[in-house]
Amino acid sequence: MSKEINARVLLKYDTAENWAKATFTPKRGEMLIYAPEGNTPVRYKIGDGTTLVNDLPFTIDKSIKDFFTSKDE
């Protein structure tokens, strides 16, 4: 049985300046979007459930597959 759910997904979106003040650990798979500023394009990070937001690499620095591979595998 399927059920239709009307929903909207909101991602965390902010400036690099505001992200620098963040002190939380994003959940595994949680996407954090850095707003474009000047010549800097939109950048994003994906939480791994254990690393503080400012210690996470931008996805450009790491294969996106690595974010979704279980640490237990």
C-alpha cells in the first residue's frame, strides 16, 4: 500500500561567514549549502554524523560516494 505525502524538503543554506560560527555535527547525509559570494560558486558539504560542520570537507574535495558508504563496511 502506498500513501501520497505532500512535503517540501529544506536544506541548510547560509553564508560562509555564518557557517564559520556553527558548532554542530550534521547528521549523516545532511546537506549544508554555502551561499555563493563574489566569485565563489555555491559549495556544499554532506554530514557524516560524527564530524563538526567546520571540519567537514567540501564535496569537491571528496567523492560523494564516500559520504554514503557505511563506516562499518
